[in-house]
Amino acid sequence: MEQPQRLCKGGAQAVVNLQPNSSISVAYHPLFGPHNDLILLELDEKLLPDVLHQRVSLRGQPDEDAVLCTQSKTYAIKFVGTSNSVFLIPPSDESALHENARDSNEKDHDQQDVASVIKVAPGNMELVEVAPRLDKLKMLLSENPYKSDEVFEVDELEGMEKNKISLFKWDDLTDRVQASDDELRSGLHSLSAVEIDGYWRIVDEKYMDMILNMLLHNSVLNDWSLYALNENEVVGVLESDGFPPKLALHCLQNYGSKVDKGVGNSCIWSLDEKRLCVHFAREILRRGKMKMESFMEEWTQKIPEGIQASFDMLEGEVLTERLGVEMWVRAFSLSSLPSSPAERFSMLFRERPKWEWKDLQPYIKDLRVPGLSSEGLLLKYTRRTQPTLDAEPVFSAR
């Protein structure tokens, strides 16, 4: 072993600049201790720019395991112990670590070629990409849906807050929901949430029924094409019927898509046939399960003229079962299921102990677990049986 080099005050720089085949002595720092506020974090190189430029955040409540979020992804933080000792050496300027730190031994000033170890790290934190935890978002927004009798006035909002009725702004949601900003926006979109006076809300189902039915009613009265609705005209008419402009526009966004910029500042919207059909199926089946024949008759009567309904549109929305000689249908919506794979499969197998693939697939197609394929999910949570090669595979709980 070669003689140790004379390095600047024995700080971290001494080790960083250590040449190959060189050595340096180590010793306890005057402030050596557990220093639980210092934790090593191992990062993939692709995450370094986000961390170095402070584009990440830690999210979670005191009773939750924290996650680290970038703009678009969520990572669980796992502690990994190491069998080797990892020495942490602070900067040579001790004040960078501790404002009041002072070299307690001035007599050793000439022996600063020794690297001073302030902590021995037993391991480090690793990041593992995980799916966003959006079930809490659904729970929070479901506490106080926007209803038809609600009017947003400042004094009423104050009264609502006094009554501890929960309303959430964007910052409130990022503080409570463990998901990246992009994933949170996607979650709000999937819940059909709308921002009203700075608060994110979901709209009561019956109120949305009223708005959509009035839109369809006016389309008949005014001879509007459902595939070429003028935004300004629709919003103006619905506002005159007593609906807030924000919710009139939300109705167009919820059941249609923009197809043209239109004339002036207006846009042209086309209503989506499948979304309309699903809406009316949900509305009918809120009353409970029905005979298939009765359901189909009522469903086709409710759907606007000119729209062709197909039962295939209700994939992931309803379940059918045969009782005697009759087929029955009932609501069982994918949107009502938890996003956690373990909880999702548990709920599915409580609903039915055995599933044929054609029935199961619509209820698991949205599951995304980083590093695990759809086949891997099935292997982990289900048991597959297939009586014959040409038979439909059947899945039960593992």
C-alpha cells in the first residue's frame, strides 16, 4: 500500500480525488453518530436530472409509506440493507453539514489527510416504479359530489367548510394522493371530474342525467345534429335552462369530443354513441337486475333516435346470468373496482368464484403493474383450468 497523499482537510473531496492505487486513512469524525436524517438514495441515471433539478416530490400522509413522484411516474421507496460498511464522509467545510460544527481538536490541524467518517450507513433506499394509488382520489371526490341544488357562493363555501364537508383543490389532491401529476390528471379524467371555482368535483349521477337529457331534448327542439353540436349554442341554451355553463360544457366533454373549431370562438362537438349507450344502461340498471328482454326493450327506447345500440358496448359494465330458462342482466362496472391488482382480483372472485376469459378480460384489461405483464398478473392471482383444448379457459382464485 502506497503512502497516503496529503489532501485538503480530510473531507469528501479527499476521497473523490483519490488516484488509482492510492490510499487514505480514515478516522471517526468529531460529530460521528447515527445521523438518522442522512439517508443514501440509489438512483437510475434517467432519474438523476429530475432529482438534481428538484423536479421530484415525496407524497404520502403520516400513516402511509412515502412514494417519490416525478412528473409522470410514481416510485415506491424501499430500504435495502448491505453487508458491507458504507462510510459517509462530509465536506471538508464542516459547516455545510452542521451550522455550529467546529473542529474540536485544533491540535490535529496538521493531520487533515485523514478522511473523517461521520456515519456508517447500514444500507440505502431504492426506487421501484409502482402504479399510482388512485383509489384514494375516488374516495375523496365521492365524499361530496356536485348536486343540482348546489350554488357556489363564498358565504356558502365558508359554511360548507365549517360543516367539514370536504372540497379539494389541486394542491390538496397532490398532498393526499400518491400519484404523479400526470397520473393524477389521468385519474381525474377517468372519474369525469371537473374543476369548479378551483375545487375538483365529480358530478352527481342524477344531475348528469338531467343535463344530458336536457341537451338531447334541445337537440330535438332545435334540430341539432348530435354529431355537429355548436358549443356556444349548446352552452347558451342549457344555461337558459338553469344549468351552470361550466357543467354544460362538462356534459359535452363527458359524452363527446371536439371535431372542429367551428366559427369564431366556438367549437363543434360530436357525441359518442358508445358513451351515450353506456350512460342510459347505467341509468336503467340502478334499479337492480332485470330480465334481458325487458332491459333491451327499455334501453333501446331511451337511446336517441338514429343511434344503433349493441350489447357489446356494455363490456365491462354489466354481467349476465342464466336463472332457469331466462337470462338476467345487472350492473357491474369496471369503474367501481379498486385499482390495486390484489384488491381487484379479490373483489372479482367474491363476485364469482369462477370466470370465463371472455367475462374476466374486460375487468382486468386496465391493470398496469410496472415490470409485470398481463400474463404475469394472471399467473400471480389466478388459477387457470381448461377441461379440453377447445374449451374456454376458466379462472379461479389462486
